[in-house]
Amino acid sequence: GNSVTQMEGPVTLSEEAFLTINCTYTATGYPSLFWYVQYPGEGLQLLLKATKADDKGSNKGFEATYRKETTSFHLEKGSVQVSDSAVYFCALSDLSNFGNEKLTFGTGTRLTIIP
Amino acid sequence: GAGVSQSPSNKVTEKGKDVELRCDPISGHTALYWYRQSLGQGLEFLIYFQGNSAPDKSGLPSDRFSAERTGGSVSTLTIQRTQQEDSAVYLCASSSSRVRGDGMGAFFGQGTRLTVV
């Protein structure tokens, strides 16, 4: 079956620090990979995605590259801001199921940025 | 509408009562999903709708849980005889995927926080 293993939190960084949140996956098919973010008091939002090997997803200064050889999709940002404080979820979906893109999520990583 | 809308946003119910949770997906989205977010289990898939049909119900935890979708739009998740372990945030998501997934990702509602006392 499909699974996602995500770096345990919580993670606390100073503003302008470099961020990496590790994510690895196991999938039987050809998954799409996603990072979702949940800001305090808000719903899940799609942050970025990649649909095939070597694709790089990017948004709001965050990046993640789909690495098939290492089955990884690590999230990075060069300089974090206080407003990036949130819970980050790595997820995958299998495109082979006739439109069923149910997501398998990692456990989430709580990120706190201190000024 | 502009986004996925869920109601109510909060629900407190007594153990043993039935509850109904509603989801209004983004207009035109044919795929609809229900998930549950709880402290102990993280984010779990419950059920997938394509139009009014539910080809994947594999995540429903027991026969107390059911869902329907009408008019290819609104969906209702019903929990009968609620138990304390049903306390969680129930999330609805929708996407435009039809036959073959396009990997575009789903859009989530704000969720319904259910507390069973």
C-alpha cells in the first residue's frame, strides 16, 4: 500500500533561517506528490505539487523536487518568515484509480518561526 | 461557490446521538472526498465520490458511518450512534478530476469539529 513518512516535529527556527522538512514515500503506482499547509485556525491549503519524477513544485518561496530514486519530496525554503508558522503535511495520490485521487498523508510537521 | 463550504463548523453532541455533516464542493467539481483529522490517527481518508456514486468507501471506519451525494454537488456524512472516539475534525475536499486523475490536487473546506460528550 501507499505510505508517507514525514519528519517529526515540532520544528522551531529563527526568522530568515533555512528550512528543510523531510518526506519520503512508498507507493505501488505512479503517484503525484503534494505539500499541504494548515495555518492556525484555517483549513488545509495546497502549497505545491509535482506529478512526475524530477518535477519541482514551488510556491511562496517553498520548493520540493520529486526524487524517484530516493522516493523523497523534501520541502525547502531559503529564508523563513514568522508568517510561515503552520503545520505542513506531505501527501501522495495515485493517479491510476480512474479519477480517485484520495490522498495519503504524513503525520504533519508543526513549524514555529520566532522573530 | 468560491471554495468548499462545510457546515456546521462546530458540533457538540451527546454519545449515542446521530449527526449529519454537510459539504458544498466547488461548483463543477465532480470528485468529492471526506477525510477525518484526529490527534491519534492524523489525516485519514474516509470516502470518495465521483458524481453521485461512491466507488471507494474503504476508509469508513464502521457501519455507523455513511455518506451520500445528490445532484453531483452537496454531500452529507452521517454518523449514527456517535461514540467518543468519533470526536475529530471532518474535512471535505473536492477536485475536478474525472476519468484519469490529473494530479492537480484537491481543495479543502474548513472542516467540522465534532465533539462527542
